[in-house]
Amino acid sequence: MCGIVAYIGAQKAYPIILKGLKRLEYRGYDSSGIALYGEQIETYKRKGRVAELEVWDEKITETATVGIGHTRWATHGEPSDANAHPHTSNNGQLTLVHNGIIENYASLKQELVQKGYTFKSETDTEVLVNFIEEIQKNNDYSLEEAMRVALKRVVGAYVIIVMENGFPNRLIAARKGSPLVIGVGEGEHFLASDASPIIEYTKKVIYVNDYELAIISKDEIILKNLGNEPITPYIQQLDMELAQIEKGGFDHFMLKEIFDQPASLTDCLRGRLDSENQILTLAGIDQHLSIFTEAKRIVIVACGTSWHAGLVAEYMIEALCRIPVEVEYASEFRYRNPVINSGDVIIAISQSGETADTLVALERAKEQGAFIFGVVNAVGSSIARLSHAGAYTHAGPEIGVASTKAFTAQLTVLAMMAIKIGLEKKTLSVSEYKRYLAELALIPDKVKTILGTHQAIKKVAIHYAAARDFLFLGRGYNFPVALEGALKLKEISYIHAEGYPAAEMKHGPIALVDEHLPVLFIATKDAYYEKIVSNIQEIKARKGKVIAVVSADDTLIRSMADHVMEVPEVDELLAPLLSVIPTQLLSYYIGVELGLDVDKPRNLAKSVTVE
């Protein structure tokens, strides 16, 4: 949550920071602000979107070459001008932006109030900047020393960047539990919460680790740990293009990313699936095959959409590998003292690789001897670095807050894992293995076929845009797709929606059915098809409106449903890769029909890096 951008160099800082904040606005858009260093530090901040900062036309915006910026997702204190970042210390010397949560801010604030400090905001961030000031002032410390001492007392997660009056050619940053990337240029440096604001200027980056401080001038980057020991920076090359973070002619990032899926799935399969020679290569699995084949249990840990991908993976792995699988919400797993045995395999799924609950859950499982395997999209992310091994999804940057292409890329990686392990364990026959590989190779083109029907799906969306409630039902591999479809609709349209296994309908949800309730069935042809047909008949008998995602050659359900959305035939194990696409488009078009900002749904942010 929250986005941070900073620049130091020879260029004008204001337009670089402003553009960077717009690219990070998917991380939070309650309020935003920029601080620039001219003759001294000047700050401008406003409630609302980053566009509110465009009216700042002070002279400093044309001259300053150093600055910090922030776009906020509110935690402590409602969205307001006062609560927007950056925040300034009582003596006016320090200005700070912060991503994260300071859990012990209340006790720190009480200490500071007793010492005469006053506060203009309700934020934990203003407490932190004044706490650093107090340590610096009382001990005659440099800012670097004061930050080091202060952060040892802070409980919580943070990325902070600090400017100090009297030091116009320096920024100091620190990180624990929230992401920070430094872009390395010629005579200039860029800092951001992720690489999207940086890629336009440089592809050389440094990923800052937990408990590290970065002292940055236009010509130098010094990394140290909290013990004041120097660390050699490791410069990596970004595998990202500017075009990937632009809309490319689409009205919204969400629609672009839905339509990206044939390409993103091809990228996910590239170098791994050789369908001609029927070879599947997954380096992270290949190097640790015995760990997976001998595993007594696999625990999948994830949040949100990634948790739904984990549910599909549970079905896949248990069917093909015969290994027991548990799927856990990371937010619950981290607190409930789970039983972890040495040799357990933990699969962590996260688009950003920075999800706070998932990170903490992994750290605890790793301490107890579990083998950690990360399935992430963001190269160099915290989960990727924490894991013993892993597989990148290669979905490319996902800017829309509601995850679409990241979900299908996760499913693709998880399916390849299940197929690979199943063959090695001999719980999957060679003929089945070859059949699945052939099916996987066809998935990108089949997704393209579904996308070609988007105008028909748009008509369905317009028809149901006035609905107040939705029910999504599915069985087997398609049950998690029902959950994901309901989540997307809630996120994008603010329509109340619930996902259920279709067989559970009679255990309560059927009481909701009347002539006003749309019920969406994931009803592709599989082992549950006849049962789904019976469930649809039960809804129609109660005058419910039925929308069905059906296989292309289906005639029976087509004759029963009020509306259908077609997907090509596919093996039921891979069906979620196709059946989810119409639900993504349906949610998108309903949101657009309602006039909502589908890329930035209210109250949501892309990467949940705080509790």
C-alpha cells in the first residue's frame, strides 16, 4: 500500500516525481504530496488523486533537482490534506514520506507529547519524523545516526525517505517489510516502491533489503545495515519495457491486462514448455525434485486472488501428485501457531511478492524448517528473495488494482508444477503427461478466442448492471473460479456478490433466489456437468436469472439459461484458465456501465504491504 517516489540528480525533480506518482497511484489514491528542495524544503500535498498536485506552480517546481513524493492509501487517519504525506518535523528540519505501519506509534506519540511536541495530523508517519528529530536533537546525532537509533525502537513495517534542511544534495532511505527500489543513473538516482516509475530512465536497479539504510547523492549510493556496517550494492537489470506500463490504446489498464493474457500466458510458458518435444522444464522444481516427490504435505499460503489460485492448485496437485494440500489465508496462518514439520513444503503465491501477511507467514514457516517455494510475478521481490526456490509467472506489470492476468499466469505455473511432479512421482502416466502438455500449449489461443466474444459479454454486463446482488456457483476445478468471479465483481462494481460450491446452494444461499437475483454458473463440461444442470433447474424453478459460462458446443444449458458466455473445450484440470476470462470481462463492463473507476476501485490498493 502507498507509493513512494524520489529523485536526486540534475533534471527537474517535480515532473519526474509527478509522473512517477501517477504510475504508482494503483498503490493508493486517497491523497498525495511532493516535497522539493530549493533554497529550503517546500511541501505541497492534497486530498484526492495525484492530479491535484498538477496545480502547484511555485518557482521551486522549475528549479529543484531533489525531491520526494507519496501517494497514500489511508491507514492512520482519514484521507485529508493534513494526513497526506510528506510530513515535517516540529522544528521544520526533516521531511519524510513513509509506506507501512508503525505499530507502536501511540506510545511513541505519548512520549513526544510529554516533551512538548504538537501534531497536525492523525498519522503514525508524523510521529515517526518527530521521533527521529527528538533523537537527533537530544544526542547531537547526524540524521543517519538518528534514523538508525529510531528504527531500532520502531515496531512495524516501513519504507521511509527523508530530506533534511541544510543538506540539499542528499536523501536517506530505510526499509523493513515494504518494497524499495533504487534506479541507478548517470549523475542521478531514482527511488520508488516498484520499478514502474524508474523504467523510463534506467534499467539498472538495486533492491534494498530489510534493515538497510541507503544514503544517496546524485553520484553515489551508500548502503549500510542498522549496525552501521557497509553493504556492497547489487545492481540488477530490469526485465521490463515502458510499453508494458502504458495503456496501449485501451480505455483502462484492467481491459488492457485482460486482453494481455494470450501474450502473458505465452510468456509464462516460454522456455518451459516444449510441446513439440513434449518436455517441461521448471528450474525451481527440477533442482529440488526429491523435496517435492517426498513431501508428506504441501501448504499453500496466499491472500485474495492468489488464494483462489491456490485453491485450484490444491485440486491439481492432489489429483496429479497424490500429495495432501492445505490452502491457508496468510493473514490467519501467521497468527494461529500452525503445525509445521521439517520437510513440509510451503508454496507462497503473490503477484507483488511483497504481501505483508504472506511474508511474515513464510518467515515463521522457514524458521520451523519448511521448504519455501515462491510463485511470484515481481522479479527481485521480498518473497522471491526469502524463498529457497521458486518460479516467476512472467505476467509483466499489472497496473489495474483488480488482478486478472496475474491470476491466469499463477494458474499456469501451478499447473506446470503439478504435471511435472506427477510425472516424477509416477502418479501421472506418460500419456497423460503428454496430453496435458499439448492442452497447455493451446491455452493462449483459446483465451484469444474468448476475448473475441467480448462484445457479446458486454451486452450481458449491460443487462445486469442494475443488479444489487449476484451469486456465483461452480463445482470441482471451477468452484474457485466462482469465488474469483464474485471477488472481481465486488472489487470493480461494488455489487454484493458471493461465490459458493454449487452443491452448497441448497444449504442456505437458495433462500436468496428470486426473479431479481442473477446467478452465474461456471458450467463447462466436466465430471460435474449433470449435477450443474440439476442446480440450474433448481434456480429456474424459483424464477432466478441464470447466466452460464458454457463450453462452445453446449446445447442443453444454453436452452435453460437466460444468458450464456462461451469458452472453448478444454480438459477440466485446465478449465479455470478459460472459464475465468468471461467473469473478468463481465465485471469490467459492469463497472464501466456504472461509471466507476475500474482501475482504482474505492478503498483498495494493488499491493497490500501492511496489515
